[in-house]
Amino acid sequence: MNEALLMIISAALINNFVLIKFLGLCPFMGVSRQHNAALGMGLATTFVLVMASLSGSMISEYLLIPYHLEYLRTIVFIVIIAVFVQLTEALLQFSSPVLHKSLGIYLPLITTNCAVLGVVLLNVHAQHNWLESIFFSLGAAIGFALVLVLFANARERLEYADIPNAFKGAPIALVTAGLMSVAFMGFTGLLAH
């Protein structure tokens, strides 16, 4: 249990996929204008990431490796991710049409989110079993959602700040993202002891 918690903390804070590994920047910049949309995207990505990692780990272990089909991993994982994205989109459209509309094009783009595919591939590359895959992907998803919500909150506050015209819009968003990245780098020594 202790190792699982360390894996989650490491993936969420120390090796954050957005701010440290720079994966998943498209939804990070695109959906982070409003807190509710960022939270919805974080939850949707969490579901897709955990389910795709679990499925990818099991398919790789029980189908691809035994039949020497490892060269099909990327294609198989993209199909798995696309299936879970479609399932998530259908569930959101049914249960929360407002959130579905606010996420817009970014919801189907989870399929091409390099952070999602990256986590699934890293699970297989690190030879995580299915339980470790769940913990690692859960940590990555929590880190993604946390950063998305924090960044959305910062951007909402920046809308009312007195910012020079040259920094309004994307420039101040990039400066804020850079400062958040530096702040998250402070977690690097967290598990050193």
C-alpha cells in the first residue's frame, strides 16, 4: 500500500505529465479558461486514462506479448483510448449536456492527447502489472486534473488583473504555466528520503 501511494504521488506531483514532461499541453491550454470545464476535462481524462491503462496493460500481457505482436502496441492502444473516449463522450452527453457542450472539441481530442497515450505506453515499458498500471495512471490523471484546475483558477483571476496589453491572452497564460512548472519542480526532492 505504501508503494502504491508513492507511485501516485510521484506521478501526480514529482513527474507531472503536463508541467514536468510537457505532455497534454493542448487541453491544458485550451480547456483551462473556466474552472468547471477544467474540472470536467480532468475527470473525463482520469476515467479514460485509468481504463485505457488497465486495458492496455492486460491486452499487452495476455495477448500481444504471448503471440509476439508487440509491434502492434501503439495501434492497439490508440484504438483502446478511442473506445473509452467515445464511451466517456456518450456518458457526458447523456448525464451532463452543459459540460459536454463546454468541453466542445477538446473532449474527442482526448483520443490524441499525448499524455494519455504516453501513460499507457510508459506502463507497458516499465512492465507494470495491472494493479501498478492503475496506480500509476491514477497518479498521472490526478496530476493532470490538479494542474488543469489550478491553471484554470489562475486564468480566471488573471481576467480581472491589471496586465499590460502586450501580456494579455496567451502570453500571460504561458508565463503562468512556466511559473507553475517551476513550482512543481520544487516537489522533486519530496520522496528522496
